[in-house]
Amino acid sequence: MSTVRLTMAQALVRYLMAQRIVVDGDEVPFVQGVFAIFGHGNVAGLGEALSAVRDRFPTYRAHNEQAMAHAAIAYAKTHRRRRIMACTSSVGPGATNMVTAAAVAHVNRLPVLLLPGDVFASRAPDPVLQQVEDFGDATVSANDCFRPVSRYFDRITRPEQLLRALPQAMSVLTDPADCGPVTLALSQDVQAEAWDYPETFFERRLVDVPRAGADPARLVRAVEWLRGARRPLAIAGGGVHYSGACDALARFATRFGIPVAETQAGKGALAHDHPWNAGAIGVTGAESANRLAAEADLLLLVGTRLQDFTTGSGALFRNAGRPVVAINVGRHDAAKYGALALQGDALRTLEELASLRANDQHAPDPAWTGRCAEACDAWRATVAEAVGDRGTDLPSDAEVLGAVNDWLGPAGTVVCAAGGLPGELHKLWRAAGPGHYHVEYGYSCMGYEIAGGLGVKLARPDREVVVLVGDGSYLMMNSEIATSIALGLKLVIVVLDNRGFGCIHRLQQACGGAPHGNLLGDPASPAAPAIDFAAHARALGAVAEKVSGIAALREALLRARAASRTAVVVIDTDPERSTSAGGEWWDGPVAETSAAEPVREARRRYEAQRGRR
């Protein structure tokens, strides 16, 4: 057997470079490159290996480890999990900075390869700089924090362990059901150790993503249920996008008269003006979709994990006698809410259901079709009113996103993540179709926004990428503005400054509490500073300006489009206003005992709502 002598780090890089995938008929690298922040735990090992191939396998220097992993996650999501990025950090704080991002990837079922440095396998220098010591278990390092938020975890303590670990890692990164973050903790001394690897280990490998089919007997039963339904409703989740099933879902809905509601991850599966798009569903949903969900006599769930914002904490699914059919590649998700589980790929399963109904003389129920059209028309009128400019000094989030939506057009992508903005976006954003809407709301991670925008732009440099971010999230993580400029990846960033955490401020009051600890200037921070976000963005290298009012925002967006590098537009917004239309109950527990009457009243309302579930 022919061998080649390589360090463990060199072998890892060569293996990653050999992984290929066919996308739209073209063979491309599956691992597109590595985001890296080097330190003593990875610079001499993995850093040396990456430097040697930098002309063929790019290394992207970032400014924050969590942010670079967010960018890698957004990159994979934009490519529908068909291309990925790796991320490497040093041992210690560099590694643990990525743990939050690993949770984001885990919750959202998105592939990212995390390569944190680790302590010495030899334990010769023990404890090494930045090592976290466990006084009861010498095998533990800080990287064990990755275990609960990784789909696959391994610690490489011998060079030859790559022969087993890397194929396992690739199988997880490409498996539709088990897809998620993979963490390979790399002992820093072992990264530099050499071993004689079989040359066959580095042969070109064509990755294929399987399309599992559902059980035939269950497919037949699902068809029988669908045939008997007079008021069916489909709910599209992120799996529709990952499977490439958006067009198939649109055809299925049109052929069989099934309105489609969209989760946060599923939004954009159908264009906002598609006749069978019922709008967003759930806590942040449209009145149209939630009304149809209450009236539906069958639910067809496609690629959704059914988090509580989708189901209204279960209140939308309170009719226990209503049949539920769930198409999901993951067994865990397909089995929720007592559904008939069609465990299979969304595209393949929709096509199989359509084939089994090919000879159906099916005409949609005219009454159901009429109710769908009526509800959707009414909701579109509500949206138009909500996003219109009221001419106030402090516009609402809805007014801002309406102006941005008009400016962006159908060929761009909006990126957002946490706070009140995702709720407004879910119900009010008019998505032109797949790829137009990118909101991380599985983990709702503050700080994802700008880094996520960077990942989207890296994946699709031809698209205009606009990031909507609140001042709270901006202050948490903004460093990748500098990265975007260094890489020549222009973003347009709109910072909505409501002086704090406006979303939680409103929730606090809805639960009967007095304002405390959320808005700058409230009793918890009476001497809060006035923050000049535009000056800060300029200090990071961006073009930046602050505007007042929606008309000025529209003009600034035109200037931002013409800018040659990342442009930031800051606008003050009202922390008290959000769109009251639409929505569904959400189980946010209220204190059971309190000296404050507003809290006791809120508890009474809470208990009344909880009884609906």
C-alpha cells in the first residue's frame, strides 16, 4: 500500500480538499474553505497546513470566533446545505466562543465543521496556557462544551484517528436527517505530528446527498386522508428549502387546492403573491394563515420541526381529532403531534404523493378556496397599511422594513435574527421567493445578523444583501463589518436604534412588569450613554450615516446601493410600537404570585389563555 507522510493537520486539510459535490450539474468543492482565527492552539499545526494550500483552499481571517461560525452557518443555509465552510480556533476562549454558534447550527439542522485547538494529548505541559482543568477528570477540556451542541464530536489524540473520524464527520455533514455541526477537537501537539497515511485516503470523493423515500404503506394512507379532506392546510418549514422542494410544493398546492402557510425557516417557499400562499403562521404569523389553521380539517406539515412559535405553543393544534400528515426526513420531527409520519425527503415525498393522486378527479372545495382568497386579500391589505410611512419622528420597525422591502427588490436577500424584527418580518415581509428571506429564528441568536449577512454574501456575491439589526444586537457583535470590508464583500446594514431591547421591554410590560433593565435610560441604566452607531461603523471602515424618518431612509438606501463598500444606515425607531395585527398566543409564563396588581392581572390572562391548549 502506497503511503504519504503528513502531519495530522496536513492530512486533514488534504482530505477536506478531496471532497466534491455536484450542484446544478457542476462538480464543485463541498468544503469551500476555512474561517480562521489563529492562536497558539492551531497556528503551528493547522495554520501551517492551510498556508501551504492557500492558493487552492482559501483561509478567511475573521474578527470573532462566534461570528465566523455564524457566517459559515449562513453560507451553508444559502447553499441549501450543499456546500459548507470549516472554522478553526485556538484552544480556550477562541474555542468556547464557537459554542453558541454550534447551538445555532444544531437547532437549525445546518452543517458546519468546527476545528478548535485542544490541550496537549501528551499532557507534557499540563496545564497549558488557556487550559480549563477539571479537578475530577483529567480527560476533560473546555471543548467538551461542544458535546451537547454537536451532532458528532471527536477529540483527535493520535494522527491515525483521522482515518475513522473524518469519514464519520462527512457522513453527518451530508446526512439530511442527522445534519448539523461537527466538532473535531484537535490536540495541538498532535496537529504537528506526522504519520504515514494511505494515499487512497486522499482520493477525490464525490459526495452525494441521499433522498430517502417514505414508507409506501404510509404514503397510501396519507393519500386517503388527503382525498377525504375538504379544508386542508400545508405548513412549509425549512426542509422545503433544503430539499429544493419549493416548486414541487407550489405545484402540489395548486393542483390539489391546498393553501400553504410558512414558518420562519420556510418563508419564501412560495412567493408572497402566489395565490396559494396563506402567509406566515404562528405567534408571529398572519391572521390569514392562523385563521385557516383553526378551520382546517387536515394539516400537511412539510419539513418543519414545529417549534412553539409555529404552533402557538400548541394552541393552533388544539383540535386533537384533526389528522396530521408530516413529511420530514428526520424521525424525531416527523413524529410530533401524533402525525402520520412520512419520513422522507420533502421533494421526493411530495412527488410520490402527487403521483399516487395523478388520476384523482379532484377539484378544490370552492368554499375553502374562497375563504383562502378572502383571508389572504384581507391580510395583504393589512400589510400594506402596517408598512406605510406614517410620517412620525420615531417610525416603527414595520415602517422601516416596508421601505427596505421596496428598495431591495426581488433580486436581494434580507438577513435578520433576533429581537422584535423577526416577528415583524415574518408577518409583513413580502418575500419574492426562495433565497429572498434569511432569518435565523430557530435559536434566535442576537449577534447573528451581520455575521450571517457576511456568510450569505460570500455564498451569493451576485445578490444585494441587506442586514436588518437592532441596536442591542449590533452592540453584541459588529466586528464582521471589518471582515466584510477586508474581503470585499459589500453589505448594506440598517441599524434600528430603539435605545435597548425593545422587544423584551414590551414583553416585560405585557407580563405586568414595570420597565426595568431593557431600555437605555430606564431605572436600571439611568445614565446610559448616547451611542453614535454611524461613527462606530465608520471607524470599522464602513460608509455610514444616520437619518431621521422614512423618506430620508429611502434616500440613504439609494446612496448605500451606490457605495463601493459596506454601508451602514442608522435610524431611530419607537420601542413601544409593534404590529398588533396577526399573531397567536405564546406560552410566556407570568409570575404566579406577586405584590403588584398588574402582574396578578397578567397571570389571570395567562391562565385563561393556557386553558386553550
